[in-house]
Amino acid sequence: MSNSMSDPFTLIDQTILVTGGGGGIGADIARQLARAGATVIVHYRHSAENAEQVVADILDEGHLALTMQADLSQENETRGLFEKLAASGYHLNGLVNNAASMDVCDLQDMSLEQWQQMNQTNMDSAFLTTQLFAAQPKIIDGQSAMRAIVNIASIEGLDPAQGHSHYATSKAAMLMFTKATALELGASGVRANSVSPGLVEREGIRDQWPEGVERWEAKAPSASMGKPLDIAYAVQYLLSPAAAWITGENLVVDGGMSATSHW
């Protein structure tokens, strides 16, 4: 019996690139995919120390991982990362487009540079990595390779927040990009889905934004913020054989917030 039949959620024998894997949700995604059996490429742009710690954690648990650095909003650096992976004998089966930035600025106060930088970081990187991922050979060692993409979007792509017009717009674009990717690359054996997290716990959030956390916990049916592992489990599912017939979809992981009334 194959591993995928005995455990449809396994990622054994898969190599998966997690962009922005050095911290936050990305770090927990990387750790969980490794626990599921994948060899994980932990990408970072600036946070080398954090990414190396994530890899050390994975290795300590007896799994496989390595770090790779690149500014994925730049075509030459993104292409260089994929060339280094190929030269080292790595063929990617999975791609998690998690790298992103977010800041707060009212629309009327926002500069064109702020707008462009947000969309460049959040969308150009996903566009470039998706193109290069899909350009890899379909057949490896005489067998058709599993290929799946999970894009990390946000519930703000469906429902914007004050001061987040640039961020919310980039995440709405990510949702449509996911559908377009599924449509155009499905015939070549690539699945593409997205995960839209709600408010997720991070260090210091209760001190930095107490009123926001209070509002969230009062309104969400779960009465709680999410944990990074909640997002990681969703990503694992969408990358796994269990989701083999799912593509072009968006999985909202928000503790039920999107089920509440907006008025």
C-alpha cells in the first residue's frame, strides 16, 4: 500500500519551498510540513538568523530542511534561487507563497511608493515563483511529479480593514491570482489553492493592539484568535494527496469570523 493511500495527508518524498519561512505563520508552516515528511526549503529575505533557527528546529526533530535567501520581488534573485535548487538536485513538488509585508496607512495619506512596494512584495514574488515552479520538468525519474501551490492570502482580501487598503488589495489580487493559476496551469498538472487566515496570535499582539484583540474575541464564534499551527494544518491538507481534486479554491481559516453579520 502506498504512503498516500495509508495516510492521505502525508508529504513524504516531497520537497516544498516556503517563502518567508523565517518567522510567524511561515515558520510554523515550515515545521509542520517537515513533520508531515517533506524536505522543506525555508526561504528568507533578511531574517537569516530566524530562518536558520527554524531549520535547526526541524533538524532537531529528525526531519530535513535548508535555508535559501533571495529578494523574491526581483526576477534575477528569484530565478537564481530556483537555479541553485536545481543545481543542488532539488525538484520542488510544492510551493507555499507566504512572503508578504503589511503596514498601516490611511488611503489619503498613502504615497504611490507605499502602494507599489506593498503590491510588489506581496504579489510580484508570488507571480515570479509560480512561473518558475510551473516551468520545472513534469516528469522526474520516469514518473509524473505531484505539483501543488498554496498561496497565503487573508480574510482582508474579502473584507478590508481601516488603514489597510494597499494590503487588502494585494490579498484580493492573490485570491484571483490563485484562480487564474489553477485555470491556466491545471492541464500541466499544477494545483493552486489559497488559505485566508483571520487574526492569528503572535508575540506581543495583546499589548500592541489590545482593543483589536478584544473586538475579535468578542465577535468571532470561536471567541479566540487562531494559532499559527491552525494555518499550517490547512496548508498541509491542500498540499497533500487528500486534496488531489481541489484546485482554484480559497480556504478561510478564521474561527468563524466570516460567518458573522457585518451590520
